[in-house]
Amino acid sequence: MRPSEKERIGEEAFLLEAAMRHVDEAVLITTTELDHPGPEIVYVNEGFCRMTGYTPDEVIGRTPRLLQGPKTDRAPLDRLRRLLSRGEPFDGRNVINYRKDGSEYVLEWYIEAIRDSDGKITHWISSQRDVTELKAMEERLRHQALHDPLTGLPNRTLFAQRLELALSRARMQEEPGALLFLDLDGFKDVNDSLGHEAGDKLLVEAAERLMALLTPGATVARFGGDEFAVLLEHPSDEAEAMRVAERIVGTLGEPFVLAEREASISASIGIVALSASSGGSEELLRDADVAMYRAKEEGKGRYRVFEEAMRVRILQRLRLEDELRRAIQQEEFALHYQPKVKLPTGKIVGFEALVRWRHPERGMLPPSAFVPLAEETGLIVPIGLRVLGEACRRAKEWQERFPGVPPLVMCVNLSARQLRDPELVSDVARVLEETGLDPASLDLEITESVLVRDTEASVVVLDRLRGLGLNLIVDDFGTEYSSLSYLKRLPVNFLKIDRSFVAGIDKDAKDEAIVSSVVGLASSLGMAAIAEGVESAGQAARLHELGCGLAQGFYFGKPRPAEEVLQWLADGRATTKRSSDD
Ligand code: C2E
Ligand code: MG
Ligand code: MG
């Protein structure tokens, strides 16, 4: 009978064999020659065969160098030789080896000496773990953490890292560079009208256009939303950045075909040059953002190079915004009232409330100094609500003290931002209710440009406001070049002829023609015309001749605080300049 395997090699060796088969790692035992031709493989386990595709016969007697190839890094191998020659263990990571079929795998690798009972080194034993999958997964995670999933471009984090590197190069005066920060103009409209899928498609295509336009050394990143950044290096100066910006504006200005429709956007770009004196990456990005913002302000679809003065402006704006918030809390707003009179008598029929800011340091500020920013920041909503409340309260008070037929009317200006406020109609209704003012005594003024631009959205809100029983005035009428078709759709009662036409009425035949036709237009649409900015008796007389029945202007009275209004009301008229009776 043939001896069993177990009897042949002995119990212990048999169990060891079984254990070796069991482990997943590749185990390899070699002789100890470190010099050419290197150690000789004397044993490999099954794990090794699985990992490399070799059979034991194919490797035993050969050197482990047969596993190396072109991408195998020599550095750890040198370290390995050094450590092993001193009898110390070696721990290797990320070593690339090659399987029998030529494919690569990544290893984690541990080698140590086998010593006999005298402590003499007889062999090296090496265990190897295939970490190819793990590495690939790590790589994928790393990529995800540093890239935008939609466009595949680097994200803000990776961009900031590259910017830091570029900055340290710039500081060493080796290579200047430039940073471009861009924001798409009109992207939100595309997203809202064609849907998010189309919006995503546009962003992907915008990213492709940017990549196609830039040299391989440049970094393009998406910061999220419709914001992108470009880093130009090797080396690049402001002039080069401006050329690139111009080409970006050009390429992104070409129409995009999305969901079988064409969409057009543009790009606004801010540029900052990197130099030896540049601050940190955060600061540079902020400066580029400031310059981009400026490009938007100047009409979009253009670029601007950052200047220190821009930052000062932004800081001033931020301060003003803070002050405005505080002013709301501290109730620093005051109303002045300008009389609205009947022509030709000058009899007061009502007032326009005009807001002022009693600034603690700068004194009384006109609306032009703060209303635009209040609109942009939305602060006009709380401010406007206070104005409305105060004006209605005053109107009610004056009506009670000076009853007349018809009762005094109060005009309050509304901004575009207020019209978009979903609470507007209920706020107005509440103020009327709280102050007890008859809605018929309240006129709301909206400037013409808002109505022309947002006719569609305005129709609904204006209908609801009219539904409360108040009247609507188109302010600054005649300043828009566009068609008058919006007038047909909007439920307005008065057209307030812009001051610029009234100014020339007694000298310029064209202004006179315009005023006369607005008066005619108003009457044929069932509305009435009001002239604003009347400054002289001559203008007032001419307006009356042209059929305009209502007027406002310095000639009849400048906007005044409430106390002075009481005097006018007691006198029954706003000015003492004229002598004619009502
Ligand atoms: P607006 O509604 O067209 O108001 C008329 C502006 O012309 C007022 O300027 C008034 O003082 C001025 N004005 C009146 N008569 C004459 C005149 O004979 N000659 C000249 N040269 N000017 C005259 P103000 O008070 O500086 O207001 C400017 C603008 O600010 C207003 O234009 C209005 O659009 C806005 N505004 C004023 N108060 C408010 C408010 O409470 N809310 C909102 N949203 N806007 C307001
Ligand atoms: Mg007005
Ligand atoms: Mg006006």
C-alpha cells in the first residue's frame, strides 16, 4: 500500500499545507541571495497561484523578479534590499506587479526572515495581498470628493488646492497666473422655462465648450449652480486672461440647443491676476467674485478685471445694507407728503407719500440713496409696509380733521420687489382694515418699466389689488419705448406723465405733443392723466389747456413732513404763490 500523503510528509507538515491552502493571501518562500540573479522561489501557496495565474512548476526555481514589469516602482525594492540585508522585515505598499497574462495588480506586501534554531537566516517568507479593487475604489471616492458629478469638472475644493499651488509658484516669482470667475447670465430663466433636465444639459455643454477653448494646462472647475472658475497658468498674465475671457463670452453666447429648443445665455466674468503679492486663495476668489459682480452690474455678457476700488464699493454696500436693517428696527424712516392738486384751481385732492431716511450721521437721505439697494436686498418689503401703514394712518387722520368731498386721497409707491411679494395683497388689505381707511382713498403707484417688463406676473397681483377697491397709477409714464399693449391688460386708473415731458411743455412742441397724446390716451382708455414735476405757473396753465386735470410739482408744493401738511390743509391750499380762488 502506498503511504498516504499524511504519512509521507508527517502530521505537522500536512496540517501546515492545509492551512496554507486556506489563506487567501499569496505566500512565497525564497532563498536569500540578494545579488544577481536574485533569490530563488522555493515555495508558493495556492493563494499565490490564484493571484498571479502561475502554477508552482512555472515559478519554483525562478526569481520573484518575474512578477515585476514596466510600472513596478524601484524605490521600495531598493528599500527592501537594504532592510533584508540587515535581517529586518519589509513592509511594502502600492507595489504594482504583473500576472502571468500580463495584467497589473496592486500589492500590499510583507517579508521577513525565516531563521533556523541557531538564528541564522535560511529563507525569506513573503505574504502579499491584492489591493487592486480597494485602490480603485479609493481612487473613485477621491475623484468624487474632488469633482462635480454633473460635468465631471474639478469642484471648488480641488480648484482651491490647485489655486494654492499656483499661488505658491507665483509668490516664488516663477510663474504669474490668472483666475477667472464666471457666472452664467440668464441660466435661471432657461432652467425655469425648459426644465431642470434642459438646465443640466446646458451646464454640461457649457463645461464642454470651456474645456474645448482652454489649453491643457488650465483648470476649469464648476463651483455649483451656474458658477465656474478657470485657472490659467504656465505662465499667464492679465492680458492673456482678458483674451481668454473674451473668447469665453463668445463661445457661451452661442445658442444652446436643448429639448428641441434654442436657448441663449451669456457669461459675466471677473478676472484677478496672480502675482507675488497676492493674498490667499479665498481672498483671490472673493476678489474675482467682486469683479464678476461688477461685470453683471455693467450689463452682463462681459468681463471686468478686479480693482481695489471695487472692493471698497462692495464694502460700502455691505455697510449700507447693515445700516438699512438697523434703520428698520430703529424706525429711522420718515414720510414726506407732496400735494396732488386739481387744475387749474390748485385745490388739494390728496398727497403722495415719499420716503426719507433720517440717517443718524448723514442726515435726511432721499430715496435714490437707499431704495435701489433696499429693492435688491428685499428690505424694501418691510420698509414699504411701514410706509404704507404710516401713510394710511395719516390719510385717515387728515380726512377726519378736514372732511371734504371727495375725501383726500393718499398715493403710495410700490417697487417691483414688493409686487413679487406673495404677501403683498393680504398686507395691503390688513393695513386698510387696521387704519380704517376707505380703499377708494388709496392709490398705489407702480413705475412703468416694471409693468412693461413683468406684465404677465403683474396682471394677477394688480387685479387682486384692484379687487380690494383701491386705484392704481402708472408712474413715470412715457419713459418706456416699448408698445403700449400692456395698458390693455392691466387694471390701472391713472397715467402719471413723467416729469421729463412736463419740463419742456411750455417750450418744446414735441413734449407738448406727447403730453397731449397721453391725456387723450388716458381718457380714451377710461383713465385720467396726472402731470408730475410741475414747476411753474406757465406749465400748470399749459397742462390745463391740454386737458390734464391733475398735477403735482414743486410749484404747488414740495414734499413736506406731516406737520407742515396740516398747515396746508388748514389753509385749504398748498401754495401761497397764486391768488386765484378755488
Ligand atoms: P416718484 O414716485 O416719481 O416721485 C416723484 C419724485 O419727484 C420725488 O422724488 C419728488 O420729490 C420729485 N418731485 C416732485 N415734484 C417735483 C418737481 O416739481 N421738480 C422736481 N425736480 N422733482 C419733483 P423723491 O422723493 O426723491 O423720490 C424719488 C423716487 O423714489 C420716487 O419717484 C419713487 O419712485 C421712489 N420712492 C419714494 N418713496 C418711495 C416709497 O415709499 N416706496 C418706494 N418703493 N419707492 C419710493
Ligand atoms: Mg410716485
Ligand atoms: Mg414719478
